[in-house]
Amino acid sequence: MTTIIIEDEKPAARLLQRKLQKLDVEVGVMLHSVEESMEWFTANKHPDLIFLDIQLSDGLSFEIFENIDIKSAVIFTTAYDEYALRAFKLNSIDYLLKPIDEDDLEVAVAKFKSRLPQQETLQLDFDQIKKMLSNPFDKNYKKRFTVKIGQHLKVILIEEIECFFSENKGTYLHTFDNRNFLIETTLELLEQDLNPLEFFRVSRKFIIPLKAIKEIVVHSNSRLKVILPTYKEEEVIISREKVVGFKKWIE
């Protein structure tokens, strides 16, 4: 199979090349810009697989695909956070979050090889991907919530919220003054409404803001436990599959 890397950081490209060699995947060409890539694709047979960085030195790599009919499978290599990765799941064989883990790379290559017999022409949904990759600072994230208390409505600012949690099929916000309020949404919808730089879903039951973390404790089975200032009703445990993403988020 023929493979190329499109990555503007040459040390990162060489490192990925070495990791692929360990998996018996030979990289024929490494390209480092939109312009260089377009010239290469125009003059050469397209490879079976592309490892594609999103942000190149002279623009977004999507420009390559918008101008040339690429017939290769794509594995995204990206530094974008988990919030944006939903787009990659729908538009590629796989995605790899930088810094690239060798085990994740092996799984991605194996997934590509398993699909080789039925590979089809790549169809990237650029509009969807660009929407998902929009700068977090450009999006209008929730800044306040309105909750009902008896016959009254109360406005709670995002800065007052210590965590969100689900319980008995309901969704609640918990404030720094140790009060719970029922809100008419779900944690799934909240993930889309909250700034991913400030909030992280640590498990099925909890979303927490970075500023509310009082302490992080090593827990059983490679999990972590977060201590919050006032919420004590239940332990806030970071599930194993979330630990790596959580550590990158707090950094």
C-alpha cells in the first residue's frame, strides 16, 4: 500500500514516519504545505492512504481536497480537542490526537487495512468539518442558565456553576454556594453549549469546569477522582477512557 504524510512540522512528520515503519508501513512522500501538496497530487498517482494534518503553514489542508479530486483514504492527525473530533469520525478512516500514541496509530492502520478490499472514493463533508473546527472563542457558548424555583425564575451565571450532573433521569447544575437546580436539558446537549476550554465531561454523570477542581486523586483501576469545593453527594470519578483526554485538557 502507498502512504504519504502531509504535515507542516518536519520533525513531527519524521517522527510519524518512524512510528509507521515499526508497523511495516512505508511512507513514500512527506509534504509540508497546501501548495506543495496540490502540485504533487496534480503530477502523481494518488496514494492509498494519507496521514493529514489540518493546519498547514499556508492554510487549511482542506484546500487540497477542494481543488483536486483526491481518491485516497484519510487518517487525520490533529491537535484539536475532543469537541472537534466528532467531525473527523464521520469523515475519515480514523483520527489521531497529537502527540500521537503508538498504540492508537497501530489500531488506525489496522482499521484501514481491514477496509482495503472495499475502499471507496473519499467524500469529505468540508462544511461540517469546518463548523466543528470553529475557534472556541468565536462560538456563542452558554453564559447563564434560567432555573425555576417555585413560582420564581432565577438566573445563574456560568461563573457560579461548580458542576453539572445527572440523577434519576434529570440534569442538575450545582453552584459554588452548594445548591442544586434542575435544568431542562441533558449532559449530551450541554457538551455542545459549553466552552470545551473551560468544561470537560469526565464521565456519563458529570461535567466539571476547570476552575472548580480543588484536588485530583489517583483512584482504582487507572481512574482519577476529582475533589470539588462543595459538591459531596457522590464521588466524581474520571472514567478510564477519559483519563488521557482529561490530562491533556488540564494542561
